[in-house]
Amino acid sequence: RDSKVHQNLLEDHSFINYKQNVENLKIVKERLNNRPLTYAEKILYSHLDNPQEQDIERGVSYLKLRPDRVACQDATAQMAILQFMSAGLPEVAKPVTVHCDHLIQAQIGGEKDLKRAIDINKEVYDFLTTATAKYNMGFWGPGSGIIHQIVLENYAFPGALIIGTDSHTPNAGGLGQLAIGVGGADAVDVMADLPWELKAPKILGVKLTGKMNGWTSPKDIILKLAGITTVKGGTGKIVEYFGPGVDTFSATGMGTICNMGAEIGATTSVFPFNKSMVDYLKATRRGEIADFAQLYQKDFLSADKGCEYDEIVELDLTTLEPYVNGPFTPDLATPISKMKDVAVASGWPLDIRVGLIGSCTNSSYEDMSRSASIIKDAASHGLKAKTIFTVTPGSEQIRATIERDGQLQTFKEFGGIVLANACGPCIGQWDRQDIKKGEKNTIVSSYNRNFTSRNDGNPQTHAFVASPELVTAFAIAGDLRFNPITDKLKDKDGNEFLLKPPFGNGLPEDGYDPGEDTYTAPPADRAAVAVSIAPTSERLQVLKAFEPWNGKDALDMPILIKALGKTTTDHISMAGPWLKYRGHLENISNNYMIGAINAENKKANSIRNVYTGEYKGVPDTARDYRDQGIKWVVIGDENFGEGSSREHAALEPRFLGGFAIITRSFARIHETNLKKQGLLPLNFKNPADYDKINPDDRIDIVGLDKLAPGVDVTMKVHPKDGQVWEAPLTHTFNSEQIEWFKSGSALNKIKKDRTG
Ligand code: F3S
């Protein structure tokens, strides 16, 4: 148990820390009077920054944690790395990998699409290649595969805590670890050696009994669960699977289930360490980790007997049916036996236009083998795909292995298009040509999300998610009413036949073929590496450190905008076409608050410059103020900044010269992000004061030299006509965060601490 085992085969500097984990756990257990712990609790508490003193109450305390590693996809990595660079540290504090998977558009097929993407995204890839080399991160280039598949194949190990800048990071729960999706700001914390904060999740236990059979596959477990819990049912919770059913299927199947826990809003999902994980670790050349984990199975890598879950859902796998979820939401779950009636009654387009298998959710060897078995059966009756059929291998390793073992050829003979090892249509990177925009149609995929317009940008596309097996059967039948368990197909001579239930190996008999080498390790000598960012670039820009606070109260500030009603991170920093500027703060700041509604005229992106009287867009006015050295505030309503954890929503107001954001209340992540960027998120102590403020009032915030945890701040309001009045403002700054404000940002503070 004392051996030093590497976390993976690619890094020589990262080790598995079970011994430390168990020691931490011992301390926590004593403090909790030896109450039995769930498996998820064990992983979390064994990664506490300070196990001796940390408050631990599920659903209440904020845990400070030390994750084992960080994974970033290429879209979110850009700003995370730019921020990290601005701290001036020589290298990342924890192992980090970057994966190029989101920027590759599916057009005609894998190889050509990949070439085009490398060309179009050259400056982003060059930046990521050089920055990862400079700061000691692993780099997975375009064509290597989808982040979550690469993590499962190479980096995930039982008992680990990892964070990833992508919502489907929980996929790695299939190897018995807690893998949590976060925003770039959280990733930067871990890269810079700050503890990472998470509200102690509640635990939703899912008890699995029985064994799947026939057409049912692991995907159906999560599709069924989504129907039970709805898209919000997992919020603030970890889903922990237990019961005899967990030992009846593959580790990659568990990965699929954990992946889609994101669709019910769960913090993450996890399976306890078991035999299928040992088999998968061995198949991916990590037998040493499997052996090491087995030594810790009893006291660390399993739930304690008698542990308590906050809620329990029970599912019997023996009677579980295949499900089809959608359209437009992943929790609208219909069992295949009812699909015919529901589809007709709902008026969904019955003719299926495209079947898409693969993605990070469902591209394991098992998924591919089982789908290929259905196609071979259909081919033996002379049938091919009736719909367009696409295959997205999750990684180069999967692609090479199914090429060697023949499944890829089977897909091609069926009429399938093999796309690049990347996200492709799953993230809307799909140049779809078979229909016109606005045409009502149905597609079926083995992906995880099916929100309106997600795959092809067409709001009239009815997207359904199902297992890859069912998607393949649908591609053969071409009809949403088809139930392969009961409905016969006609062969080429008109004779009726029933498709055979799918079958296939969970792991390749001849081992995995790694395919082309797409990984680049950071060089030993990194001093000479120059990070590539062209000063003329529109997509990337070096981040300049923000100015520290000048030590004075802020007086006579204009209100940039008094926002009316709901203001989400999408209103604050819109996505869509703006995503290409994620690495360029100046350009992306042109979307600041353009979706928010101005209380004065009830319009979006139309505000009055209080000095000139001219109406302009929010970013333009903010920039005008900033260029004249005028600080400004924003007034907001309840739960300001809810939605995604997008750090741009906090970077932009700081970049444009904002000083304070004053609201009735904040969404917590956004509030923390604002603090990290050196802004003052403040709350009206008396919520009614929100109504008393007029958009043309001027604001003083005074007594800032006495800013202290738990002590109110005073705001003086100068109405255009009328008496000055005062309002108390509350805040949630702790003493460390106050230093962030004073230093100008959290990263400035780190830099100051390191460089003295
Ligand atoms: Fe990529 Fe879709 Fe997964 S965007 S990471 S394949 S959910």
C-alpha cells in the first residue's frame, strides 16, 4: 500500500495519493463521530484542503478542495490559460491537459473536416500548443478525440477528484471518480494552487437491481432517471449508484450514465470501484492502477455500510425498457413500447432524417460493436440505412480499434459517414445540408443534449436522444414509430423479419489500437518556449493585469444600467456567435449586457449616457465612461448572473471600467467570479431600495477602507433632483476575498504573494 503509482502512463510527475486520502478521511470521520459515509462523500472529504477544520454539512457548507487534476476543452481553455498567464506563474500547480475537440465542424467526413478545422482554427491551436508547452500542460491536438473519452482512456482513476471546463466532465465517474464540470475561473484557481470551492452536495442514491437484457443498454438507465427527476432534479446533488445491479455492466456503460447526469443538473455522478473498472483499467494498459486500487477498495473506494443518502431512487434493470427522450429536452422520456402512440399524438415528424451515433456519451468499443451487430443483421437481409447515418468516434484509439476490428467498415457499407474524432454535430458544429433552415424534421442521436437548435441551429429540428443501438435501428427503419422489439421489417424480397437484439464485446479481444499519436507532452526545457498570440489576432489577446484598488472611496458614479427582472449570464455575456471571441477580452466585451433589459426604457442594449444624454448600446457607453476615467455601477434584481459559470460575465464589466454591481441578490458562482476579477458585488440590505433607485442617480460607495467580513457598506444616492439618501449594502466577502478586491483581482493577489 505504500508504493508510488503514477496517475497515468503519460506523466512522470503525477502520482496517486491514496495514502493521503485515507489519512484525511480518518480525520474527517473522527470529527463526524464515525458516521458511515457514502462513496462520493469519501472522495470529496479525502480531498479537503483542511480536513481538521473544514465545516462539513451536506447542502450547507462550502468545501475547500484540492482536486487531483484539471482537464480543459479548447473553447474554454483559451480564457482559462490567458488568465493563468496573467498571474505570472512559471507553471501550473496541478496536472492539466487541454483537448482540441470543440472547434471541428462536421461537413463531409473525418479527414477533410479535420484538415479544414486545423486551417480555420490555426491561431487558436498554435496558442494552445505553445501555452501548454510553456506552462507544463499536456496537449491533445485536433483529431485526438473528445475530452471525456480521452480522460476515461488515460487519466481517470478510482477515488480521484478532477475538475474539467466542460459540463460533461462527470463522464469519468464510470471509473469510480468524482469528475466535476466547472467554469474557467475555477480551473484557474486549481492551476494557480488555490483551493477550489464547492458547496457540499447532497447525495442522491440510485439503487440498481436486476440485469439488463435484449435491447436495453446503460443509456436507458439515465434516460429513465431523467424522466423521473426532470432536468432540475439533480441540482446541488451528486448521484451515487449502488446495489447489485452496478456490477452487471461495463465501465464505459457507467461512463455513459455519469455523463448524462449533467442533463438532470447533478454536480456529478459516480459508481463505486468494481470489477468492470479493473477490466477497463487493464484493457487500457493501467493494470498497476487497478491492482493499487484493489488494496484500497474496502476502506476508501466503496461506500460505508449503513451510509445515508438524502434521497433514494430504485431502478430494476431486468424490467427496464429502452427509452427515447425528447424532443427539445432530455427529460421527456418515452419508453419504446409507447413511442408509437406518443409520437403520433404529439404530432412529431415521424420520418427520421438523420441518425447520429457516437459523441462523448456513447462511443465506446461496446457501443460501436453492438451497433455494428444490428447493421450486420440488417445487411444479411439486404438492408442499408434509410436515413443519413453519422458516426463520431470518441477518440483516435476507438477509431483505430474499430477500423482494425471491422466495425468501421460495417458502418461505411451501411451508408454511414464517419466524422472526425471530435464533438461535431453534438455542439452544433454541423454544416447540415439535407434540409433547409426552418424545416420541421426529426433526428435521433446517441448524444446527451437535445435542446432547441443545439445540433443544427434549426429550431424546427425535433432531436431525440436514445442508445446507439436504438438510433441504429431507427436508421434502418427510418420511422419514429418503429419498435425493434416488436415490429418486423421487410427484407429485400419483401419477407418480414425481426431484428436480432444487439450484442458485442465490452472490450476489444485484441486490446486497443492506439492509432496515431496525437498527444504532445510538455518539453523538459520550457524556458525558451514563446506563447504564440499575434497582436493583430481577433480571437486571442494577452490579458493585462487589472489595476489595484486606489485606496479611495468611489464617488459620483453613474449607473451604467439598471437591469429589469431576470439577468442571466446569457444576458450579461451572450454565447452563440460571440463564442469565437472567448480568448479576446476586448472583442467579447462588445456583448456586455446586450441582452439585459434597461429599466428606464424597457429596451435591450439601449442606455443613456448620463453626461451627453445620448442613447447607445451598453458596451459602447461603458467604454465611453471608461475612456474618460469614470467608474460606473450596475443595478440588478434577484439572482443576478444565474445560468452558466461563464467567467467572461465578470471579466467584461471589469475590463470596461465597472466598480460595483449592486443587486437584490446574486447567483453564487457569478458573485464569486466578480470578486475574483476585483469588482464589488454588493446587495441591497433593504430589497425595496432597488425600486427607489432611478437610472440617472449618481452613486457613492463610502467607507471602503473599513471593508470587513460581515460589515455593511454604505451607498449614498444622489438623485438628479432631490435629497441625498443613504442605503446599507451587504456583501459576502471573507478576508481573503477582500485582498482580491484591494489587489485588483485574485490573480494579482496570487502574483503578489509569490513574487513578494
Ligand atoms: Fe463534445 Fe457534445 Fe460531449 S459537445 S464534450 S461531444 S456533449
